Amino acid sequence: MYPANTSSMRNFSIFATLLFCALAANSYAQDGTVWRAADSETIPLEPASLHGARVYRAAVGGGGIHVQINSGYPVTVAMAWADEWNAAMQHPGAAASLSFLCVKEHVTSATYECHLPSDRPMIITFRDERKPEKPVLATVGAILGPGARQFIPLNDLHIQYYSVLQPEFHWQRILDEKYQITPVPKVYSLMTPDHDGQELSVKIKSPIPLTVALLPSHLADQVFDKSMTLTDALDKTGCKERGVQSISFNCTFNVANGTQTLLILPDIDFSGHKKATVEADTVKCVEHCELLSSPPNP
């Protein structure tokens, strides 16, 4: 929520000043995060006025923000819970309960960062630290008459917002085949994962029961050349299904496990020509992949 205008904040400024005095700072640095400039805005602040700007909605588990602030006069910057802020704006004369995080005072030019602790929306707030000018105006009015006005400079607050630059992922089809079932294992060398926790979705349809397993390729090779038993190889993976004829299942795997192989073989003896269909999709990096963690050295 954005306040309607800065003049409406004057009625709230005394209340806000008292609140900010009781706050403790809690800053957080986002090491290794890449930020890129997004949109910006300039806000004219009156003395002692308080302004709410952008609302942030972090992911589950929280997230960071990164903002460049330039101000003609010192301001105090802090994060407030958006629901508490909205309630205070709707009832400025009532007692309000506001909690602030990442308070930074006396800011004229700074990069402001804060780690938002949860997915509960928060709003970035700015308070002009100058004292209200009402006593000065009263003195000027007494000397020059009721029509006299004193020029009070506005505090031009420029806010440059940043968004985090991060890899982008899309689902991609990497396998789609109808094949002749044979007594020997059917082996598909799929890929090397590009990120930890990479998802794989496998769909199988078969006229006879099959065992399906995702294995690091070196284990699948050992099964294929019979230097390792299938039972021993299956004990080394959690991504496996036995006795399946029609199933869809998902697995995740890590970069450290290297190239992945999908291994399929029949669970029973059979005769005649039988065919099975197999499909596999995975979540692959498609943009800004250079930001992914480098694979460990072998």
C-alpha cells in the first residue's frame, strides 16, 4: 500500500517519530547475490513525514532486498509488516502496533539491504528526520501577518529498486520413445544435472511388469557389463520402481552424482513381441545459467 500523499502523513508523523525511536537495527548482507537495476521513483518528503513505498512478498522461508537510496536530507529507513502498516494508515488516530526490521538511520546515500524473515508481505518505509516546522511558521506569522508563508524545502528521496538476477528453469522433454522390450536392460543415458535438486519426471506404460531406476551412469554401466548386480545398484539409489506397468513418478538428483542413466528391464520372463513407452521430462536451466554453482572437482 502507498499512502495517498505526503501531506496526509503529517498527521501521522509525531506518532511515527515515537515509534522509530524505540527500534533496534538488524541488518543483513546478501553475499554472492547478483542484483540488477529495476524501476525507480522519487518521493518529495516534508519534514517529519513518513512514507511507505514498495511492498515485498518474499518466497516461503524469506528472501533479501537490495535498494539504493539517495536523499537531500537524512531519512530513517525500515521494513514494516504490510498488514500492520495498512491498519495504521486506515486509522491514524488510533493506537497502532507496528514492528520494524532492518532500521537504518541518518541515510542520505546508501545501499540498503534487509533479509525478510518470512513470506508475510513487508513494506519499505522512509521517515524524514527533520523536525516539524510549525513553531517557526507561527513565529513568521506573528511578525509578518497571517498571510505570510515560509518556504520549506522538500526532501527529494530517490529510490532505485533492484531485482535479484538468478537462473531461470523450464521443464523440457528429454526422452519420448516406444521400444521393443528385451530380457537385457534398456539403458538411456539422460544427462548431467545442471543444479542440485534437479527434478526428473518419468512416465512408463508397459504390457508386462518392469523395474525402472535412475542411476549414476557409472553404476548403470557396471550393471550392463555384469560387474555389479542389479540388486547392488538399486541399493545405491532412492529413485526406483519395481513391478510397474503404468506409472508416473518424480525424482531429484544432484550435480555431484554426475551423468544420470535411466535403466529399464522386465521383471518376468515373457515371449513374443512386446513394446513399452517411456517419457522423461526434467527442469533445466535456460537463462543466466552462469550463476549456477560450479560442479565439484572429481
